Amino acid sequence: MKPLPLALDDLPPFRVPLRFFLTAPLFGVLAGIVVIVEGETVFASRWSPALIGATHLLTLGWLAMVMIGALFQVVPVLSGRGIPAAARVAAPVHLALTLGTLGLAYGLVASSPNLVALGLGGLLAAFLLFGGLLAWRVLRPSRGGGALVTIRFAVLALFATVALGAWMAAGIAWPSLGIPYRASTDSHARFGLFGWVLLLVMGVSQQVVPMFHVTPPFPAAIARGCGVTVFGGLILLATSDARLAVVIGASATASASLAWAIALLAVLAKRKRRRTDATVRAWQLACWVLIGTAPIAWQIAVVPDLPISFVARHQQALLLGVLVVLGFCVTVVLGMLQKIVPFLAFTHLQRRALKNPAAIPLLPAMEDFVSTRTATIQIAIHATAIALTIAAAFEPAVARAAGAALCVDFAFCAVNLTRAALRYRRVVASVAERE
């Protein structure tokens, strides 16, 4: 399926996504600090308060923060119409998401119902405001094609994730309600990671991979079919405990995930820009992780009691979580940031400079915002953090080393994005002097 031509006329100011991009790595650093402070207890169980808190720092503070920021720019490109009042709603959404994530994560780590309740309020405000505007824009008929169809399913998965998360958080915040919140854990995680994150990545990749890496378009069957198959599988898993429904749902989700990952690797192998940059490495790493993860997720859903001699039962869930969250989701987002931030910075500067041709010589190259060498180092550090965190799932004594690697990983990202933002501001000031 051929990607749509870019529609850049309705892009919001660069400061709109940038505030989300600059904040996100700080939550990754906080997740690393939680792992360092709590040490071996983090990976003692999937129900460890520290593990749940650190996981939400990554899923909400890193993944959701970057994805929401990116959607402010992606939606007008795909649909030709921007998110309503983007420049005005970005600040309150960002503030509510930041405070809500901090409150929820710290409340989970400290087992504080009051903080969980405060965090829940902030997160509901952020997701209802942004999610409502996003749904208003992408669920309406438009020119978006297969990419936007997949993103629509991602939006539906987001609402399911938020609803289940709010239900679970309410059970923690107000124990007297007697909500059996642990029973919803698997559905919440599936809709969040395989629904919201994976489906959004599937949709966005149809546009950004051919654009940034000059590849052929995704096959039409993959572009149109994977999104609905994943979402349908998740619905079956969430609504029925019948053996046949579980087998069909898990098989549909796993097979569509595998098909998309294999298709993306094939598309990247045919790219015209043969230089393998850091973003290509990130895509490839994420795809191989997903290919390895899908069978594990299928096995846990369909035959959870299957004996695996080298992996204890509780370690299977820990391993799956590390692979999906850190190995796939974080890797994809980290890799895309290496391209998206320079592209957006250059695009916004170019549009401004074109109004005054005398300022065009002041424009830096995209490479000047995040260099190839810097991005390559970033992915290498991240791969090390993944390896150490996987090791910690099997040997908790490695936990503090994994936490330190996470801190370095996200701190390095924060420094690089800050440098890119400062360079953008300097060029804006120089262009303004020519106006």
C-alpha cells in the first residue's frame, strides 16, 4: 500500500510535540532509579510494587508521552486535518499526564492508595481530553487509508486500556470497594501493549518507514489486515475464557504480530538508502524481539502450565514483560525519535525560512540535530540495557546493574534531545534576525 503524500499545512508549532519528547526520557531515568533503589526485590515477582511502578513509568511516562506528542504531528499528516486546538490543549494534557504518571507510579511503589487516587485523576484528565480530541479526528471519514484504519483500532485499544487501568487503580485506591483488580491485569496489559502501542506503531510505520528509508510500501494485505486481526484477537481474549476463544484470540494476535514484523524486515531489506543507520537498527532489533516474543505470549495465554525446564513459571511473565515493554516498545519509540526530532526541527525551520529566502543558508542539515554517530551510540546503550534487564529477570542480583543501564540509556537520550532543541532555538533566533 503506497504511503500518502505528506500534508504539512496543518502542523502545530514544534513546541507542541517537543515538550512531550523532552519530558519522556526523564521518566525512563526515574524507572532506572526505582530499580537501583529497590534492587533484587524488583524482579522477585510480577506483582512486586517496585516492578509495577517502574513499568508504569516506562509505559505512561515514556511510551504514552512520546506517542501523544508524535500524534499531534502525525494525525494532520495522515488525515489532512490536525487535532482540534492542538496548540492550546497540549500544555494541559502534558501537565496532567506528567503529574498523573508521577502520582500513580510513586503510589504503586510506596503502596499509597491516596497517591494512586491522585495519579488516577491526572491520568484520566489527560487521556479523556486528548483521547476525545484524537477520536473526534481519526474516527471520522478521511483520506488516511490503511495507516489511519490501523490507528483507529489503536485509539479504541487506548480507550480499553484506560478503562481497565482506571478500574484497577480504583481497586487499589479504594480497597473498601472490593474490586478484584488483579483479574484485569492481563487484559489491561494486552490492550495497552499489543493494542495501543503495537497497533499505533503498525499504522505509523506504514508512513514513516517508506518516507525516511525510501523503501517499497507495505503489502496491502499487511497494511489492511494486521490491525483488525490484532484487535479482534484482543477482543476475544478479553471477553471469553472459553478454550476455543482463547486459542483463536491468542493465535490471531500472535500471527498478525509475526506477519507485520516479518513484512517490515522484508521492506527494510529492499530500501534504496543502503546505509544502515541507527533507526534501521532499532526497527530490526524491535522486529526480532517481537518475532521471539509472539510465541511466548501465545504459549502463556494458551498453555500457561507448559513446563519449560530453563524458565520458571513466574520468570516467563517477567521475561515477556521485559521483551515487550523494553525490547519492542521502547526500542521502536527510541529509534523513531532519532529521525522524527531532526525531521520536525528541519521542517519547521524550512517553512519559516522560506518566507525570507535570505535566511535559507542558515538552515542546518537534519544530521546536525542528532548525528548518525550519536544515534548509533544510543541504540548500542539501549541494547545493553535490554540485555541486563533480561538477565535481571532470571537473576535478581543483576537488578541494580540493569537499573544503572536504564538510567544511562534514558539520560543519554535526554541530553541528545535537549541539544537538538537548543540548536533549533538558536537557528530560530538567527532566522528571526533576518526577518
